[in-house]
Amino acid sequence: MQAADIVIIMGCGDACPIYPGQRYLDWAVDDAYGRTPAAVRTIRDDIQHRVEELLGGRGIEPLRR
């Protein structure tokens, strides 16, 4: 955690530990628990898009499968 450039938290609010000096991004992402497979895919795709934007903004080309 201390070596991370950016720490991503997703909906844990005050329950996430906060370490001073770290850059945090809080991504409001729907909870996948109890959702249909189609809804989970939508959530997955949203997270993938956010990660790709974050990497692109740092000049890192995301891996393509």
C-alpha cells in the first residue's frame, strides 16, 4: 500500500483504512452481490473502462486480450 501511486477504493466509505500521503480515488461502483450475470458484466465493464482511463492518463497503454 505504501508503494502504490494511487489507491482505488470502491464504495467502502469510512470503512477503508486511509494512509496519509497516499492519493485516493473513490469510485462509486454498484455492488455486484445478488445481481444478474448481465448486471455484473455491466459493473465489470465500468471498472475496466475506469482502469483504462486511469492508465491512459498516466501514459500507460492497457493490455488487450
